Amino acid sequence: MGRITAIYRYPVKSMGGEALQRVTLGQAGLPGDRAWAVRDEVRGGIRGAKKIPALMTCSARYAKTPGDTGSSTAEIQLPDGTQIATSDADINERISAAVSHEVSLWPLLPEDAREHYARGAPDHEDMEQELREMFGRNPDEPLPDLGKFPPELFQYESPPGTYFDAYPLLVVSQQSLDEMSRRAEGSLFDVRRFRPNIVVDLPEVDAPFPEAALEGKQLRVGGVVLQTTIACPRCVMTTHGFEDLPKDPRIMRALVKNAEGNLGLYAEVSEPGEISVGDELVVVG
């Protein structure tokens, strides 16, 4: 049905990541993926670029292969090109200065550290206004159907014990990126805006957004079996400017108009194993 064309890992939530040629997936996805996150020391709670857009101007990578669990030391590149490490004593001050907001960097804590994962204070008393800002939706545009998400996400910023938005993996097809670029003339649907773990080429699926046809399916990719879950409703992060990409609210207007605000497909690992760029993708259930 298709092949893997790229694999990405993001050591720090909402920062840029690193491309991999091969990786062994466990039940929690890619080892070291979203193993670090920042806490908002102003309003509380673990935060990503929905609330602190400047996080996207930083990037992170591992100098050594990370451990299968926990939070291995990662290197962070700040917007001015400075390299720092997650283990540096002044890491909180350096990141806070880079993003112009007081934050602290945290490794993964155990699942039972529920207070750590609890949502911080909202920016607005009106919850609809809060959600519209987070998802980049205009007043005349529908909000995503949040009832599809795991119920704990109404109380916690991420599933406790993880820094994932909802599920361990995000799969995006190159066809969907290309189709949206065609439909949104003047906007660049660059893969960096959408932070997938796995990019796939699906030439055999006759649909403008082919991964949508795989929702709820089991996929064998290399030595792994994935269980796809729900389409990924995109948020305001996709519109932020960073590196050579401009701020572009038209990204969200086009997604809402053409794809119900979605792009990509969440997945879980049913059978762990190794995947590599070039591996075939087959529907098995």
C-alpha cells in the first residue's frame, strides 16, 4: 500500500526534532520521543507551543542513543544557535530567556505524579474562547470533536506518564501535505509544521488525504504492527512562524475548509519492533 519516507523524533515537546533512518519502537513509541517538556512557571502546568509559540524556534537531538524508557540527556539548540544540554545547571534560565517566558524543563515523571501532569490555569474564563485560541479556529468555524480523545485529557495536559498530546505516534502522508499545498495557494504545508513521527507515501490509496482511509486499521510496517486510532485535529501550532517558515493563519483556514481541521493519523504500537525508511506498509486488520 505504501512505504515509509521519513521518521522523526522530538526529544523535547514542541521543539524541532531529528530525522532517523531506523529505530526500534516499543509500546510507548519511539524511545526518547517527547521525553522532556517545559512547565509554565507563570500559569502552571506542562505547556507546549499552543501556549508558548517560541518553543518552536528551538530544536533538540540526542548525541547518544536514548534509553528505552525515561529521559536521556538531550542537546538543545536555541534560536541564536547556542547549544545547551538538558543536564546543564542553568537550563531553565537559558530556555526562559530564549522563549521570553519563565519556564522550567522537566523529564518524564511516573504516571502516578498526577499533579505534575494536571492542566495549568487557562488564559480565558470562557472555555470556548480558550479552545478557539488553542485550535486556531475563527468564531464561525467548528471546534474539533474532543469527545474522541482519551477522557483523561480533560484533566491532564497529556496522558500521565507521557508528554504526548494524545497517542504515542503520529502518521502523516506526503500526499496529504502535497494536496493541502495545492488547495491553499500561497501556503507551504511543510512537514516541520505538523511534527509527525512517521511520514508515508501511499500511492495506492485513491483519496486526497489517504491516511484518513486507514483510521481504525492495523498496519504492518517493517517489523512493527500499528493500531491506528483517530485523525489528528490540528491546533494553532501549525500556523506559527519559525526558522524560514512564516506565520501563516491561512494554514488553519485551509485545513478547516478542506479537511475538517485534521491532518494525520494517531497510532499506537500493537507489536513492537524495528522500522526503517523504505519499509513497506501493509493493512493487516
